[in-house]
Amino acid sequence: MTPLLLGHRGTPRLHTGNTMRGFQAALDAGLDGVELDVRRLGDGTLVIHHDEQLQDGRALPEMVAADLPDYVPTLEQVLGWAARTGAYLNVEIKYERAWPDDRVSRTLDAIRAHGLAGQVIVSSFNPLILAAARRHAPEIERGLLYHRSYTFGPLDLVPPVLRWLRADASHPHHTLIDGALMAQARAGGWRVNTWTVNNPAEVIRLEALGVSALIGDLPDTLLASR
């Protein structure tokens, strides 16, 4: 099965990450869609940005929609674009606090409103966010992000947490993936989507192991799988 190919925050080696220009460039290059990050402003506006601060140092929680520079899209803008283009989205809800806030329900409601429930997977490093997503919109797929250096607990907790979440996919860093992990995923019934893959040989290795999605910065590198 051919894996989905997703631009990590768009095409960040070519354009500023998490921008409409970068997202469109990923599609134009032949990728299936993009991975992106959801945060919120002080007025509640949901925006697409990786860090809590802009490059000029302004903190997103202290801003309102009118303060946004043109290059920072809102969630609504990106979902509208995906509905028009057919782009697949991996929507990461950033870990801002331990307990989920209304970003979860509002993000899922917006995905539903744009008719994208079958075109999106929601991911997070925080299992509580994904548990809240399952309760609010069980029809929208969920994937648990993890890596050795930033995980909610020991790696051997990942399978039971995936089962508890009824997750559709695990999202391990690519360096964690081997035959044993793939066998564990098949036994558990979840797909494996991986990040951030920027080496052609690693793309080929992961495709041979049977991963379901590859997320990377370089479209040409990801396209080595095809």
C-alpha cells in the first residue's frame, strides 16, 4: 500500500512553515496533504502556528485576530482550503496545558462543518486531548504522537494508551520504527504515521516496513517512495 505523503508544516525548507503558501506548494509538488499545528489567540481565535510566540516575540495568547500578520492563517482558512483542494490534513493540537481546553471541541466542530471528517486525522502528544476528541467526535480519526525525549511516560506504555484511546494510528518519530513496532501495530489494529523523514533511504526503509504515512520537510525526498 502506498503511504500518504504529507508536508511537515507545509514545505518549511522552501517557505515559512504553517503558511498557506507552503501548504499549496506541498500539493503542487505532488504530496497528498500537510501536517499543521493548532494554537489559539487570547480572543479564542484558532490559528495555525507551531510555537507559542511569533518570530517577532509576540505571544499568541496575548494577541487577538486583528493582530495577526498575513502569513499566519486561521484554522478556518486552512480547512476551507482543504475542502476546495482535497488536501489530506494531519491536525496537531499543540500541548498547551495538561487538561484539554475548548480548542479540542472547537477544532473538531470546524472539521465537521467543512465536511472533512474523512479527510483529517487529529494528533497530539497529550493523550487527554485525544480522549476528549474521541468523546466529542469519535468519527474523526486520532493519532498519538511520541518520541523518546518527549512522551507522556515510558515507551512501553504506548500500546495500552493507544488501546485506551481507541486510536486509529500511532505517530512515532521515524527513529523508533522497526519490524517489531510494525508487528505490534498490526496486532493492535492501528496504522503507523511517522515524522520528520528527510532522507531518501529512510523513506524507502519505512515504506518497505509498511508505514501508512510519511511526514517530512522536503517534497522531493518523500516522493522517493513513488
